[in-house]
Amino acid sequence: MAENLLQKVVAESGQPIDLCYQCRKCSVGCPMVEEFDFPPNMVMRMVQLGMKDELLKSKAIWMCISCETCGSRCPNEIRIAPVMDSLRAQCLEEGIAPADPVTVALHSAFIESIKTFGRVHEATMLMNYKWKSKNFTSDLDVGIKLFLKGKIPLMPKKSENMAKIKEIFQEAGK
Amino acid sequence: MGETFSYYPGCTSHSTAIEYIEASKAVIEALGIELKELPDWCCCGAASAHNLSSSLALGLSAFNVGEAHKEGKDLVIPCAGCYGNLAQADYVMRYDEAERQRLEKQMGFKFDTEVKMLSLVDLLAREELRPAIKNLVKKPLKGLKVVCYYGCAIVRPAAITGVDNSENPLRIDTMMADLGAEVIDWSCKVDCCGGDLGLTDAEKTTELVNKIVDYAVAAEADCLVTSCALCEANVDIRQQRLPILYFTELMAEAFQIGDRQRWWKKHFNDPSGLF
């Protein structure tokens, strides 16, 4: 089990996770560390130890915003952002309830918009996101202001090559 | 200059970053550079594709990179997020032969090592453009104190972006100085604004943005300058202390070109008082 998780994450992320020697530089520079249940250095150790259950149920994997500050400063050149991508994908594949469903709602609404139009149509994507997250009131004022400033177009602009986009989604199993 | 590049607009070009795109196009045209939009482009996947599926993210970005290779010209990508994704796909195909062959076959193109992914900073901060940019300045930005805010996507990882310095990049600073602005050194050049968190957690985003703006205000900046649409949106929406402008808007102001009064109205913090 331990080997399986490490091998899978290494294969999917392409990162030399076994080189992590816990210097903690990643966690010191992480802008989101206060929101993590396990700081990035601990996530790396948990991957090494194969603590799959704890990791896939963790908030940390969804709170990472992929700013790449950690990877940029790692003395062993390990990028943690793709490691988080691999853990997030495994959480969804295994049908585990994500610790932060709102983030998943946003990203799901976003890729559904790409699947429909080939490009993101903000107005319908945001409505879908609000529906999925069951939160209709937050930032309504911001949305209205953006609309009034002409920054949320009503009409979608479709990509010219929807057949290819469908194929890309199929290939990725999404 | 007579140069021609392929151009990837990205989804925000018609929405949240409309003033960025208009300003950038005006500046690029003034410099005699031609952009040809990729006809079939699709969304790069933004942060959402890689958050849910790395293979979807790579597929969407590789498709767009492939379209650029069909045209055979370097691809200019104004949106920092799109640039980060396409540069990542370019990097994978450049150095992983098996992945390159698989994606070439799937997307129907031949990878040409000469074709490069360029952010708008890559395009406009080139040393050879500096004399032309200085020549176009009609009204130097004298007395305007700016802090340059680079964010994440055009900076990290350095191996992919080729940034000059991932902790203290200087290319936008140099451009602003060439326009006559007073460029202030400060501490938050490469800090994260929260990115997509702006849509899921307003409170945390405000905390991250406030830290950045605190430092900019302490440095006595009149405005914050960026090249990223998401940085602009987050920092502009979540505070009321400091105007935030795209670097090409300030170029257009110095060149005295484009529909600037209309662009200023697109911002939450109106910058028109600065000029």
C-alpha cells in the first residue's frame, strides 16, 4: 500500500518525492499554510509513508492554490503543486468526499463550461457553480458590478473545433 | 519592426481582462508588431482542469500549443494563467519524447523546437524593443510611483517560464522606468493573490490581497502594476486603497494612445486621478 501511493504520485506528478529531507522551506513560504490541516512538508512525508487515507481526506490537498512558491524554493527541486494535483485526482477517482466541496464545485462548473463551449462562458459557469455549491448570495455585489462594467458577457463564444475538444475530454475520461 | 506572431487570446480577453487586451493590442500595433489569432483556440483549462485531471489539463493546453506549431510562429499569450499552462505543455513536449509523440499524434501536428510560448512580458520587455518603446513615449509617467507585481504564473517554475529571477524579477520594472515612472522596490513582487480562491473564499483572498496592498502602501506607491488578469481582478476587487493597472495600460498612457478613459472605468479602483 505504502509503495503504491508513492509510486503512483511519482508517476503522475513526475516529481522526485523521495528526495524530500524535511527542510520545511515549502511550509515556511506557503501563503495558504494556515488553512492546511497538514503543512506541505508533512504532505510530502505522508506520501513517502503511503498515508493514503489521511491524505485523500485532507483539506490540504484542496487548499493548495498551485502558486508554486514551494516548488520554486525547494532545494531538491520538487514541485509540490503537481503532487497535489495527483492527490486531488485520486480523491475524486476513489469517490472520497472532498474536504472542500466548494473548490470542487467551482472547478467542475469551469470544466463543464469548457466541455460545452470550448471556452469559458463566465455567466453560465458562475450560475452553475453557485448551483453546485448551494451558495447563491456570496459576492453577488461583485458579480453585479463586474456585469455593469461590461466584464461578464451575456453571449458565449464557442470554439471552432468542438469535435477535438470532445475528444480531449474523452481521452482524459472526463 | 515588421514582426508577426501567433496570438492566443484566452477566455478573459472578452470578459474580465477586456481593458488589458485592448491596451495590449494598441501598444503592440504602435510598435509595428502583427498578431494573428489562432483560429481554433480553446480554453487552456485554467486552474480547474489540472485541479481535477492532469491529463485533461495537458490535453487542452497541448492542443493549443499544437495549433501554434501548425502556424509555425512564436505564440503570444497575454493572460498569465494561460501562458503558465501552455508553457507547461510546451515544456512537457520539449523534454518528454514519449509524451510529445503521443500528443503530436492525438492533436495532429509536428512539434517544432523553434516555436516558443511567450508571455506579453516576454514579447514587450525584449532588450531590442527598448529604443522603440522610449521613442513612442509622448507623455512620460513623471512622478508616478509604481510597484510592479508579477504574481505566480509568469514567474514560477523558473525552469518553465525562463524568468530572469524568480524572487526578484525586474522586466516590468525596467519597462516602467523606461516610460519615466518612479519604480519602487518592494517585498511582494512574487506573492500569490489567491488566484481562484477569489471565487471560493472571499475572506482568505482579502487577507492575501491586504498583505500585498499593505506593503505597496508602505512603499508609498500610487498604483500597483501587473500583467495577470487574475491578480488584477483579485487585488482590484478586494480592497479600496490602491488602483491597480495592467503594464500595457501604462504604456498606452505614456504613448497617449487608445481609449484610456473607457479602460479606467473598467477598474474597481478608478485610476483616472493618477494622470
